[in-house]
Amino acid sequence: MPRCTSLLAALPILAACSGAQKTDAPPPAPPPAWAAPPVDEGVKLEADVKDLIAKLEAKVAPLEKEMNLAYWEATNTGKQEAYDKAAAAELALRTIFSDKESFALLERAKASGKLKDSLLLRQVTLLRDAFAENQLPAETLAGLVKLASEVEKLFNDHRGKIGGKPVPDNDLYEVLRKEKNSKKRQLAWEAYMSKGEAVRDKLIELVKLRNEAARSLGYADFYEMRLKLQEQEPAEIQRIFDELAEKTDAPFAAIMEEVKKELAKRYQMKPADLQAWHFEDPFFQEAPMVRGVDLDPFFKDKDPQKVVADFYTSIGLPPQDILDKSDLFEKPGKKPHAYCIHIDRSGDVRILANLRNNEKWTGTLLHEMGHAVYDKYFDFSLPYFLRADAHIFTTEAIAELFGRLTRNPLWLEKVLGVPKARLAKIEKDIRFGLRLTMLVFARWTLTMVNFERELYRDPEQDLNALWWKLKQRYQLQAPPAGRNAPDWAAKIHFTSSPVYYHNYMLGEMMASQLSQHIAKEILKSDDPRALDLAGATAVGQFLKEKIFQVGAKLRWDDLLIGATGETLNPIHFVNQFVAE
């Protein structure tokens, strides 16, 4: 039976629908020539949505490009006008996504069940979530953007001081990696942590403003809002990380006994007297070198650009065009951390780094190039808003899959040319080092995830004490005696990538799942710990077809099922790195 739509267009149909038409009545007169035909609600809704998306793309695409180019300039030069330009473009974008009529249409379309085109429905879902976070007054949006930009500039401009002289982050890292004198190590650690004092007040202000915005939109706090708008449930994320804590508690405690014994011997002290500055990385997010395996000698004469370019080319993902557009070396005013950026969703992909010839920066470039090739090999015939990764953590998974390779003996042999006989002597220690790296990172992530949830739940609590309570629980690090400083605020992710850090660990889990699948189904190996990737073009093809070219047209769980046959399963990470 035809649907009852317009009273003007279909009076006879209304009678039929209501059962009011009499069987002995004369046949109804045809509708007048000027009457419009019945309108199918689904067809109209689809047309309205397509029109909205086309208008959005016309506005958003040039603004995104302008914002990304300005941010690229700002982080390369430190120029205030570039930061201001990036912030202005971001505010203009957020203003577009604050339009209430557009949001209402997307809400209606998503809830209607009438959109049959899967690509259109996916765009509606993603755009609806993008609009949801921006349904705020203009002054609130402006305040969020301005304050975040101010805090990030403070980070990027700040240099810790030793003896009154500013010292680049890379030099502080070098002290923490190599210096044997405990007092010099302490000075370097404290210089790095001085970032926290520099940004703490404005960062707390930003946290409170984010919470106010989230609560005005009906969420408990910013943490809950961010997770839900990332298609993640807070309770499920907490369950995953509670399970990770449980499965790694005993293995981490056992391996830390060995680590502390060696560090204590190195610094000629008792294990119980070790301090935060004895662990090489200022946050203890990376494993210290133990068992005497320093891989830097294998890298000191190797150009990281060439190593990375040759490797990715060997697996069918040539990256030279990305390197040509990148900025890879230190200079005044430049952001000290690495990142990858896709300028225009049309293939202009770049990396910012501060390379040195060592394992850390070669691994970092391998990692960032994982992000970059993911974006380079999108299917650019997809609609503009689907030219993105399926989820934040799926691109992290690819970055981490490749970033691990500097601790893969097969990779060291084939790519760096390290003699097999030399590797045979240290292979067990290298594998121990990778296992330690993964356990250390898992426990560091537990600190970050639990702290950030509490940060947004109550930013007025004693955050300095909470930080060290969690570090002691998850990382087995006691606070330095008498220290009461905002060391937590020295971590830039609370500013630049809020409610993001858990995705690094989810990415590690996905990377292990991909490793297992690649080993078994492509390389025909039973050991995902010994991936022989160099020259494996079938691996590059698999990633292009099953991950990169899919873009954002599938949810992350559907993407994983299509690529590996199952949704995200932490057991692969546990099997690979937690068990001996």
C-alpha cells in the first residue's frame, strides 16, 4: 500500500489507508494536474544529506589545508603568527561544525534507518560525531582553541636549563641515556620536568574548560565525551586496561627485579635507592638498556632516511615523495617531538622529526613513516570525509608494527647488514630487550590512562600526588623524596592529544594481531616475534588492500575482522610479549 504522505497530494490514498472508502462509491477523480507526486521521505532525506556533505566539503577542505599548513610552519619555526593562523583556521572549522541545523539533519538521518547507501551512512555517522563535540557557544569554542594553542606553544618554546643555560630536549635525553654520574642525571631529569611547572596553570585551566564544554553537551566530563565520540565505550576501555594490568602485574614485577639489579650495579647503589632519573627515559615510558645491549653502534653510520626509504620500498610502499616534503632535522624554534601530518586528504603527507643516527630516531622515523604510508595509500576515490584511518589506534598499529623493527634480529641483519654471527651472540638479549620494552610501555600506558581519567573526573585533587601514586602502582617507581611538582604536566599529550594515549596501547595490541596474521597467513611462519619483513612485497600489498585503502568506510572492529578474521583481541599481545 502506498505510504500516506501529503494531505494535499493524496486525499484518496488517505481514505484507503483509513478504511473510510466505501465500496459502492464512484471511482475517485484523478488528482489535478498541478498536484505534486508523493515524496518518498527516504529519498528526500538522502538528497538533503548529500547536499549538506557537498557544502561541508567545499568549506572544510580548504580550511583543513590552511590549518595544517599553518601548523606545519608553526612547529617548524616557532613563529607566533603561524600558531595564530593555525588556531584561527581551527576555530573556523569548529565554527562550521557547530551549526545546529546541520547537526539536527545528521542526527535525524542517522536515527532514521532510511539511508541505504553504506558510504553515505558512514559519512553521516562520522560527521554527526564531529558536530556533536562542537555544539557549543562561539565564545567557548574560541576559548578552547586559543588556550590549547597557548599551552602547546609554551611546550614547544620551553627549554629546560642546567646551570642557567637552556638545553635542547635531545641533549637532555643523551644525558639520561649515557651519563653515569647520578647528580648530572638528576639535573637533566629535573630540567626536562620543568616543562610541567611552565604549563601547569594554563593546562588545568584548559582541562576545566574542556569539562565545562563536555558537560554542557550532556556528558559526565570531557574524558567520557572523547571516548564515546571515538566510537569507544568508557567501561570497555577500563575493562581492557584492568585486564592488561592483571596480566602484566607479575611478569613486570619479575622483570623489574632484573632491571633494578643491573641499574643499581651501573650506578653503584642499592636497588631500593634508584630514582626516576636512573631509568633513561624521563617518564620511564621506554625501557632502559640492560644486559649490555646497546644497538646504537649498528645505527651510527646509517642514514635513517636511507634506511627507512630502502626498507619501505622493499615491501612495495615507496616513501621517497613523503621524505622529500618532510622536515627531519633540528633547528631553533622547531617542535622537539616527531609527528606525521596529512595536509589535504589528497596525498600531501609529511613528517616532522629531529633525526640523529641512533636507534631511537631510526625507530621513530620507521614509526612515523607507518602513519605516512597509511595515509599515502588511501583510496582517494573515496568521499573526502572517508579519506582517513578507520580509527586513531589503527594508524598507531601500523606505526608500531614498523617501529618495533629496530629490535628485530632478522631486520637488523637484512636491512642494516649486521653480521649474523654477531647477532647470534646477542639475539636472546635483543629479544629480552623488546619484551622489556613492551612491558614497560604497557605499564606506562596504564599510568597515563588511569591518571587522565582521574584528571578530568576531578582536576582540583592533588594531581602531583596522584601521578606518583599511579607511577608507583603501575611502574614500580617511587617519587623522589620531598618532591611536589607537576611532573605529570610535562607530558605534552595532555595538551595536544587529550584522551588519546590509550590508543597507543590498543595500537600495540592490533600490531601484535597483525603480526600473528602476517606470520601465519602471508609469511607462513609460526613465530610472529621473528617477522622477516624486508623484501616482503606481499605484506605491503596486504596492508594496502585490507587496511589503508579501506580508509574510514568501516568501523575499526569491522576493519579488523575483514583483515584478520577477528575483532581486537589482546591475547596476541600477551602471547607475543608477556609470556616468556
